Amino acid sequence: MESVDVFDVPGKGRGLRTTKEVWAGDVLFAEPSFAAVVFDSMAEHVCHSCFRRQSKLHRCGQCKFAQYCNRTCQRQAWEEHKLECAAIKAYGKVPNENIRLAARILWRVDKEGGIVSDTQLISIDDLENHVSDLLPEDLKDLKVDVLTFLDYWPRYSKPHKVEDVSHVLGLINCNGFSMSDHRGLNAVGVGLFPNLCLINHDCWPNCTVILNNGNQTAVNTLFHTQRRIELRALGKINTGEELTVAYVDFLNVSSERQLQLKQQYFFDCSCKHCTEHIKDDLMMAVKEADDNKPSEEEVKEVTEYSLKMLEKIEKARVEGDYHEVVKTCRECLEKQEKVLADTHLYMLRVLSTASEVLSYLQFIDEAATYSRRMVEGYMKLYHPNNAALGMATMRAGVTHWQAGLIEVGHSMICKAYGIIMITHGPTHPITQDLEAMRRQTEMEMRMFQQNEYVYHSMREAALKNQPMTMRPEPVEEGIKNLFRRK
């Protein structure tokens, strides 16, 4: 850990700072998980070793619970799984993900201690668990988990006190890190990373954390996935400057972010963006035309209407009624567009859902329009190197590409590539996918610029999976109308 050290931060406790000057995209440290498990809901769809989504997985022959891509993954996971395997068989059922993760943590502590490598900066025992800060109902849930854990914990393993179990479950509650699949697109599990627990929050951070699963194709377990996180700089950081990450998404007004942080992480955020309410005005902005603003009554009415519609949209989405989602989004946007600005949070949430669902339903042109508006709003709100902005820009670029809007699509994919190179690094699967998209769209754009008619003819043939047949090129005055689908 040559790039960072631990220091006392006034009013925050411990923190990490850099010991040398770093620049955007630099990796300050990489850390494998102390322990990690797949979410209960993903247990049958994700490899329990490399967290890769697979259509066909091989089930553990003993416990019938753990599933793996292949023998390499199973061998890689055996050291961590063998005690769990016997415990599940003896217990007769599979406990929830928090119990399973707590057990894996304590098994490793029993075997190797609270510090397992020279690069680990803090022991498991010294991490904050915030059990004393829990609300009564949360404390009640914790006690239930403790009792379940004690029933699950094998009699042949080292016994642990209730305080020890409560400590580990408290750590998971406030420091568990959501782990994504190999593409980094969906959360599929949870893990504990001791060094990451030392990094303090800032709503406008100078670092980001990304899960880089490594090489799933390596047959040798030594080079196989290590389930590690990377702390990457978002810009220039001077020597001795504190390192910060965002515990919550920035896309919310400061009061809501502060409430979320207080409830989940038990501290009052006093960062500059919260104390000075930076960008709150943009997130709640209303439409202005010729210095005319909508009345307070209109704004209140549309705001309340938006909140109701967002609840309705989410309900329809959970139920899988996607046509109802689209219908509600269109109705909501029709009302919002007259009153709210394109940077308003409620409009951005509707645009995000509408573009995603319309793309899924293959209404590509409409999805492209909404996704472009969404990204334009995001660019005014997010840090220029925010990973969420990069991912949203990538999705919008792909949607425009699918719609045949190659110039806009290529431009967005290039912008996304520039962001993701910083936040994810050149070896991450998403970056490699983006690089392939960038090359493909660049080639298509050159073809488009040379001859639009030929480009669209080839595109139509590719979409229909048919060989290209060239008709005589039209020469009428209205030729331009043929180049883009309406």
C-alpha cells in the first residue's frame, strides 16, 4: 500500500490519504474481498466463485446449493466453501446472505486472524459496526439474525460470543459492498473489503470504487478471478489529500442525501455540496421561457403528480407490465415538460425508465430521444468522470446506434469511453466492450459520410439478416428523406 496511509480526520475518525500525487484513472490500491457471497435471489443464476452470470451452472454435489461455471471455479472456491458446505448439510437448509457472509468472515478470522495480508491496513476487529446506533426495529432484526447464526454455526467450529457475531453482522450492515457480475452491470452479491471501510464519504468525491473481477477464462486458479475492488482517482489528487468516495448516488437533493446517509451509515454529511446545497437548484429547476416561470401552484401540482406517477411506474415495472410503464411515462412527461426543466430529478427519473423500457420493447427511435435528453441532464449534474454518467452515456450511444443515428451514437460512445477508461480502467470488460463499439461505429460513420444511401442499405440488410441487394441510387430532390427512418 505504497500510495495510501491511514490518518485521523477531524470529526470523522480514521480516513485514508494519498502519499503521492496521482492523476485521473490512477489506481491507488486494489483489494480482494475478505469474504463474499452471492445474493439469495441470484444463487441459481450466478457462479458462486467468479460471480459470472451463466445459463448453465454446475451444482455442488454435497450441499446442492453452491453453483459454479466449471471445475476451475469450483477448485478456486473450495477453500472458502468447504466449511459452508458441511454447515448447510448439517443445518438442513440455506440461511440468508448476511448469515452466510458472517460465517465466512468468522471462519477466515478463526483460521488466519483479523489481518490476512501485508496490504490490509486494519483488522476486522477494529472496524466500526454501529450496532449501538441501530434503531429499535433494526436492532430487533439483528438479534434475530444472531440467533439464526448461532443455530447455523457448526458445533465443531470455534464457538463465538453473541458480541462477536453482532459485530460482524453490524459490519455487513454498514460496510458490506455490493458486488457486480463480470460485466459490472448488475449487483449479484455482497462482500467485505477492510481497506475500503476506511475511506470516508463525500458527495463530490475524488475517487471511485470499481469491482474488477479479473480473468474468468484463466484455467489456472492462480490467475483466475480474485473478486477484487480497485480504488481509482477521478482527477488530480495532491500528496497528503484525503481520499473520498460517494456512499450514495449524487442524483438527489442534499437534504435527501443527508437523510439517507444518516439512516444507513449513521453520520451527518457536512461536505461542501451538502452544506452549500450545490446543484439543488438545478435538480428542482422549473422551465423558464422568455423570463416567464410557472406559478408555485403549477409547480406543486406537477411535483405531486410526478411522485404519484413514479410510484405507479415502479409498481408496473416490478409486475412486468412494460406497456403500462411506457404509457404512464408518456403521460407523466407530457405534464412535466410544460413545467419542469430537463435537469429536474423527477423528469430525469421518468426519462431514464422510459428510455430503458422502450429500448427493451424495441421502440428504438423514441428510446433514443429520451435517452439523449436524460444524458444532457446528467451532464449538468454529475461529476464529469462519474461512472453512472459514463454508463448512461454508453447506453444512450448504443440506443442511437441501433436507431441508425450513427453520428450521435458514435459521439456518445466516444464520450462514454473517455469516462469509463478513468473509472473502470483499460482491462475491465465494459471498457473492452466500449472499445469494440467505438471502432465499429467509427467504421460505420466513415461509410455513412462517404455515401449515406449505401450505409443505410447495408444497415437494413444486416438488421434483416439478409444479403445486401443494391437498387439504383435515387436522384430525386427529396433523396435526404430516404436516409433516415421516420
